[in-house]
Amino acid sequence: MKRYLLFTVFISGMTTLAAELTAGRLIGNVFGTSNLVWASIIGLILIYLTFGYFLGGKWADKDPSPLAMYRILAWAAFTVGLVPYVAVPVLRYAADAFEVLSVGIMAGSFIVVLVLFIVPITLLGTISPYAIRLSVDDAAKAGQISGQIYAVSTLGSFIGTFLPTLVFIPTIGTRLTFFLFGMVLLIVALVGLARFASTHEMFKLIWMPLVLTAIAVIFSNSALKSSSGQVYEIESDYNYIQVQEYNGFTLLRLNDGQGVHSIYHPDTLYYSGPWDQFMVGPYFYENRSPDEIQSMAIIGLAAGTAARQATAVYGEDLLIDGYELDEKIVEVGHEYFGLDLPNLNVVIGDGRLNLDRSEQKYDIIAIDAYRPPYIPPHMTTIEFFEICASHLADNGVLTLNVGSTPGDRRLVDGLATTMSQLFPSIHIMDIPGTLNTMIFATKQPTTADNFSANMLRLAQDTTLDPLLVTTMTTTYANLTPGYETSTVFTDDLAPIEWIVNDMVFNFVLQGGLEFLQ
């Protein structure tokens, strides 16, 4: 019996952490994957486990039998598998609320989804104290047995940390990951009932795997979201990826869906967004000509909007290295966004790491890896910008797309201050009608007057794609006076999450969502 108890504890610990990690993806598909979301998930899971440990100890003393423990385990397993399917209507309701940014519904839905985990996680928390009670037959060995039980449970938790994120979510999806772990745990519980109680007790609960299987089959072809215009969805190692059609345009949305990460239309390259701004940075230099622009790096390639626009303007002789963390996004780009550029070299992996490894120097480095509240801190620091500067040509420019809110430019100020430690000239423009701010940092001293002179000169060149001058006109018209000197971000201290979370909260509390609508 002891060996099977240890095996039970191992599978229970594995399922607990698997449920927690998969809960992050389930909730993140709608509410995003910010540190606030993760803090809520981890905090409440710990509270549920604490409650489970307390109940498990009481129940084990009251009824110290394998029958009682494996019944509890069966219900824990059944509810684990059931969670994503019960959550479907709530999550879809929340997704609709995100479409219109209804804060009350979003908050309520978030709470409801988290509450769904109270039953399975609490019941899973009862298993370790129950197993200890059933295993201790000699009080002198109580400490040894307790340590063994918790060691095995923790080892299972370790395995459960990696299996969902690295194996199952990318291959079978969030709902089937819940189903799989729930079903494995349920089989362990039913076998335990048959071995240590009776086959009769096992058959009393045999309906559980049948019901779970039926529910999984019924929902097998249903979309995680029912957003208007949705044509495709997939889950990757890093993101919930969604493709939508809107007025003839194809949009790439990730996770909560509140940002358009790429856009495509077969008949136009005019999108009035941040992507086209990346290609105009070199014109802050005096007398800059388009044929001087030979190479470009895009950190945060997504589905390739900026790469397509730059290629249209500078031609296929422009070498583009596109750094993208998520390989699935690139695959979606090929399928839906015309990402078939012969001059584009896609590099899969972390942008900072791979740029540092590159031997190439670029005329333009475009950083499009930010979107509050999802800003990788390691791509905001002076050490990161040192890497960027070392990979720029002598007349190169670093262009960064970052968010700001009306009246709160702390993030822009912090990034501009940090970049100014390495780059002699910083130019900032706000994209009209959006919350996007572009920061241009040049390796040599430059001026806005240079930009204006280049714009007027290039406007006379009828051989150029008009997208270039149109974009330059927008850039020049929306240049801001400058920035306020503030914190220099370092690898040791970059309070990005604190700044961004405070910005978002203040924005919402001040009614800023009306601006987005």
C-alpha cells in the first residue's frame, strides 16, 4: 500500500502544479499574462492549498481510510478536468467585455474564473496530510514519513511545472491539458479504490471518466473565444494567438486581444500605426538618401508588418533580420500576413540574446517588443541598449515603440533617459489617435531640422514609394518637445512592472478606457 500511496502523492503533486500553470494560460487567453494576473493566480492557489491542508488533516483523523482518501482524490480529479469547460461561458463573456472594455464585467469574470479553482485545488491539498495519516504506523517514524511524503509530492510538482508549458499546451491545447491531467489522476483514484476498498466502490464513480470524456468530445471543436471576425486561433508555448478579419484587414491579436500586433491587407500598406514609423528614423541625419539604407533588425517581428513596409520602400536589397520569440506567430505570419519576403531572415528566440550573438551591424534597429503591461524588463535597460548601440552602423538609428497614457509619460521618460546615456540625440513622436509613442535614438548628433529638410527633398522624388514621405510627414507633425529626465534603468534595477501597473490603474480609474473606445 505504501508504494501506491507514494505514487498517488506524486501524481497529485504533479496535477496541482500542472493545474496552476494551465490556469495561467486559461485565464491569460482572455485577461492577459501580466504579473498582476499571475500574482492573483499563484496567491489564490496557495490559499486554496492552505485550506486543503487544514481540511485534509481534520478529515484524515476523522476517517483514516484509503476509501475516504481516494474518494476525495476522485472528486479532485473530476473537477480539475471539468474546470476549463465550466469556465467557457464565463471566459467568452469576459472576452466580449474586453471587446468593449467593460471594466465591471472584466473584473467580475476574473473573480468567477479564479473561484472555479477553489474546489479542485482545495481537494488536492487534502491528499498529502491524508497520505501521511495512512502511512504512519509508528509514531517514532512520523517525521521521516512526513518528509518522504512531501518530498515525493514536491518532486511531482516539479514535473508538473514543465509538462504543461513545454509539452501539452502547445500540442493539445489548454482544455485538453486539464482533461489529460484530470483523467490521469482520476484513473489513479479509481485504481486506488479498487485496490484498497473494493471494485464496488470503484464502479460507483466510474461515471466520472465517462462524463469527462463526453464533455471533452462535445467541446472539441469549439473556439476558446468567439470574437467577431475570428478566422483562426492557436496556443503556442508563449501566447494565445488569434487572427481576425475586420473590414478587409487581417489582424493579429495575442492573449487578451487588446493590441493589434500585426496587420495585413493585400491592396495597401497604409495602416496608420507604429509599424511604418520604424523605417523613417535614418532621416534625422543630414542629407540621408534611401539607397544608403542597407540593413534593418526588427526585435519583435510578429507577423511581419514592419518588414513588409520597409521592403516596399527600400526594395528587396534591404537585408532584414527579424527576431521573434514565438515560432508559432511566424507560422501564422506566413499563413495569413504575407510573410514571404525573400530579404527577411527570421531568427527565433529571445531578441536581446540573439542580437548580442549577431555579427551584423544595422542601419535601423526597430524594437517592437513592448506593449503595456507586457514589457520585458531585460529589453529596457542600459545594458540592453549598449548591445543595440554596438550593432548599429555609424549612422544608425534605434527606434522603439512604447506606450504612454495622456498625462503620464513616466515610461517614455525613463526609456528616453536610459537611451540618452548612450545616444547623443533622442527624438520622440506620438502617433495620433493611439497610445503609441515612438522614440528615435541616433548614434550621431541629429536634429529635427535635418528630418524636415530630408522630407521636403524626398517629396520631389517620384521614384520612391509614397509611403515613405507620407510616414515622414506624420512623424514630423507629431514630434514632441522632448522628455523629462528620470530613472536610468539597469539590469539590476528596472522597475518596469511598478511603473506600468501604476500607469494602467491610474488610466482606468480616470476613465481612460473611454479614450480607447
